[in-house]
Amino acid sequence: MTTPTPSTGAAKPQTPEPQPATMTPEPPFVADGRKLLKEVASQLPATVTGLERQMMIGDIVGRMDETDKGKLRALMNYFLLRMLTNNASDIDMGGYGSGGNIWYRIFGSKKADKSLGQFLPDEMNFLVQSVIGERQRAFLYENRNLDFSYMLYLENGEFRRFRADAYFDLDQVALNMRAINNTVRPYKNLELHPNVTRMLSLAGTKEGLCLVTGITGSGKSSTLDAIIDANNHAVDAHIVIIASPIEYVHKSDRCIIRHREVGRDVLGFKDGAVQALRQDPDIIMIGELRDPETILTALEITDSGHKVFSTLHTASSVESIDRIIGETPPNEQERVRNRLADTLRCVMSQKLVPSLDGKRVLAKEIMLGLPSVRAAIKNNNTGEIYQMISEGLEQGMITMEQDLKRLFLQKKISLENALNYANNKRRIQQLLQVNPTE
């Protein structure tokens, strides 16, 4: 299969350098990029190290002419095209930990692609810094981390977007990029109870806080995009999305949808949330409740009668509640507990579990803000909530363990993965009638 050529930054073909016998023949423009990396990396003096070395690299990149910048961008695009061809969700490069290799995550497993050869640390430093702008490089040097988005244009006129994170790894610059789907997961594929849909829809409830939680890479953004898309086609409203970075770009239908990327369109999550109140919104989506200020702002917004969606890096509903309360100052926790009890409408905690067909399937725990749950939160009895969820199937609630059992009985996942991905090991063993000593 011939690899498509990216339409941006491709240089005129030149004779490629000889490649090792184990490598697949590459397009000529790839050799141009590799050659340029070797040339610019060789210019660096050995006496300059650490941050100063990265700043020197950034200065050289900034003074490159457009032809050379195009060669490096074409090389990066080639790696991204390989990523798309392999159905990989992520690409990793640069930094000490990469060992000079390009790594891809394919259906949950991250492996080095040895066919792409190895790169010297400074070669990767140049490549990573070549895809960000001058102000972004200054932010990276100051904060040692940079979230940004990247656009890959294809020859057929289509494009793909990537969520990117550049960071330092033992004085070297590393990069992760995650492919953003061009299409939204159909809401019906989430297989949610009508009561859950009512909580997530503006037509069902006009206000309240709804959370999608899970570890990094568990599909939170995809689920939120499906929920936003469902509202977009069902109600007449205004949706403001505040994210770092913006991933899927929604096209306004019945809703007018605003996309505000942190660092580009707005300075921070809290700033974006406060400003959104003056923009006549019905739904505000805050990419992540990552600090006490953003948490308190989200609760204030829901108090004012708006519907708020957001995410947390937590594995269960109870952990999500405890995290929100625990993140706030001790003198605020009683007030936050009461406000959370009044405003929390739904928590969906999810995991992507390896399936028997070699891919991954969504497992989820769902908690609804029923009167019994609200009372447990107010009374600081969150330990009782798990049992409430397990007994609330008719209302639309389900524990992670119950959903893993469902997937196992439907022959979608193995017994081993049902046990491994459970939050409550004792409970999953009871549900599946497994003897832990076996």
C-alpha cells in the first residue's frame, strides 16, 4: 500500500539516504527530513545543556526558512499518517524514555515501531519544537509542559486533528499526540437508561452538574462529545465548550456551539467558565475540574441555573464525590458538600476494557443524583452510595462490577479482564461466583 503524502510542508523529492534492510522503503521527502535533523543537531555545542540547550534549539528553529520548516513538518506528518494507517490512538516520541524510537498505542497496547529507525535526542528535540510556534515554545520553557492541538491536512482535502502534549523528560523534550475522531460516537451506542438520558439532556433537566470520569485514555472526551452532539440535534440552545485543547469541533445545528481553547481563546478553565456566564449559555462544558478554583466555579454556575458537563480523573462515582470535596479548602468543605448534593445530577465513570475481538469495549458505572444519594452526600456517608448504585438498576444506575459482568455474559470480554478491571475485587468475585484462590 502506498502511503499518502501530507499536503503541508512536503519538500521536493530528493534521493533518499540508504535505509536499513529491516525498514520499509520511505517516500523521498522523509529522507529530506531525516537528513535535515542530522544537520541541525550536529550544529549544537556539547557544552550547552539543560533548558539552555532547548532554548538554543528553539532559536535555530525560529530562524529556519520556510523550506526547512516544511521538511520537518512533512516528517512529522509522515509519522502521523503511519499512526492513522495502523489505527493507533496515540503516538509518543522524544525524551529519554523513548529510547530514540517512535511509539504507537494500538488497541490499548503501546509499542515502539522499530521499522522507523532510531533518532538521536537532539534530532527529536528539533522535530518536536518545529511543530509549535514561538510563543508556545516560550510557554514550554517556562512551564516545562505545553498542551496544544495539531492539524494534519491530507491530499484529498480532508484533515485530521490531534490533541498534543509536549513536556520535559530528563532535559529532553517529549511529545504525545492523540488522534481526535472525525466523527462523534453515536449517543445510542452508549446504551444508557432513559433516566440517564433525561439527566444528560437539556430537554430533561435544565440545570445541574454531570460528570464523566475515568483515567487518561478511557474515552471521556468521546463520551462528552456524544452527549453534546445529542443535545445539539435535540434542543434549541447555546453550548459553550472550554477545553485544553479543543478536540472534536462540533457543527452548530439546533444549538449554537462555541469552542474556546485554553491558552488560545481563553486563559484558563476558571476564566472561561466565569466569562461564559456573560455569553447567554444553556450548557457549559468544562474540559476538566483540575483545581479547587475551577471546582468552586462549576458549582456556582450550576447554582445559577445552568447545565454543566465536566470530567475528573477518578475511577468511580464515590471517588469522584470524595475528590471534589477533598480538593477544596477544609473551611469550604461543608458548604461544598451541600452544594454538590444539591447540584450533582449524574456521574458516569468509565473504562475501556480489552475485548475478545482484539479491540476495546466501554464499561461504565453510573450514579444518578437520587434523593437517597443526595442525602448520603450531605450527611458525609458516601460509603453507602455504592450499595445504592448496585440496587438502582431499575432507576438506571449500575456499578462497574455489574457492567463488567454484563459484558462477560455477553461474551465481549474475558473472565480475566472482568476481574482485572473491577474497582471492587471482592464484589466482582461474588457476582461471577469466582473463588479468589483458584
